[in-house]
Amino acid sequence: MSEILATDDYDDIEAYIAEHAPDARLLEEITAELDAAYHTVWLHGNTVFHAWAYPGEDTWHLDKEPAREALAWLREQLVCVFDRLADPDSYTGDPRGPRLVERDEAVMAEYHDVELAAWGIADDPVATDRLIVRRIAAARAEVARLSSLRAHHLRRAWQGDGDRGWQTRAAQSLGISPQAITKVLSSDDRRASARRRAARLRGWLSG
């Protein structure tokens, strides 16, 4: 990121944006989530402008950076939104109710726009969709790998020499049910069986 302007007058920031990025879109929801008293975020093509000030100080700073570089700090600042959207139960009992859900979804929609801009292919919907599908496949593969890692860890840490009841002991140590342990191990066994079936089929077809 690069700072392109520092001023004690916020109007100077808006004047700069109006002159140099007249088509920039104000990301209102992200700005509000970050705290509009100290932040303003715009998206212009594949560039993000971020105006910010330290609480209690008068100086405003304007940063300009590629959208791909802005994703990291935006996600860090929006981590609560990410966490809530990933766990719908987190909204249960929240006094803000549906309003919070709608706000979080609006924030995420703007983050998605920054993400698409970061890829640089927003004007090619087919290429964009294919990239998303590849990333979904990669994410699923990583989830499967980590699931196997967990099964491997459970066996190494608690199975020991094969004593009966090790799954119950593991469950007690982890504060989860024995059924949850069984599910982790069974899923890993199914993945291993699927790999072996695929390998045998490949060998049969090759023969």
C-alpha cells in the first residue's frame, strides 16, 4: 500500500477521489463496519482507496493499493463478520436479530466485489466462474487433507498399542462425544477406501 495524501481536511480526500477516480464506488457497508468516523473505503476498477485517521487525531491519510493487496487487511478487519456468517447459530439470541444478518451479508457482498476485482477478470464471467470452481475444489481438497490429519493425530495420540476404549478416552479428553470421534475416523477410512478403489479401477482399465 502507498500513502498518496495526508491532510487535516477530509474534504481534500474527497476532492482527490473526485479528480483522480471519479468513478470510484464508495463501499458504504465496509466503511460503516470499520467505523465511518475514522475510515472510508472506495473501489475503483482493481484499485482500493482507503482514507483513515487515528482516533483523536485530525490528520487523514489516503492510501491506494491493488485490490489483491487490500484483501488481507480487509479480511482481518472484518473477521467478526466472516465468523458470524460461517456460523449461523452465532446470530441466535443477538438483540440485533435480522438487521445484523442483513448488514453482514451486505458487508460480504462488498468484500466479494473487492475479491473479484483482485482477480482482474471481472469482465469475463465465464473465466471468473471457472476460477471460483477451481478455488472451491482446492478448498475442499484442503478440508479433506486436514480431516485426514485430524484422524492421524487422534490415532497417534490416543490409540497407542490398540487398547480397547481409546476412542472413549480421546472423546473425554477433547470434551466431545465418542460418536464424533468415530465419525472422524470413519470418514478418513472412507476416503482411503475411495482412493484404493480408484487405483484398482485405473489398473483394471489399463490392463
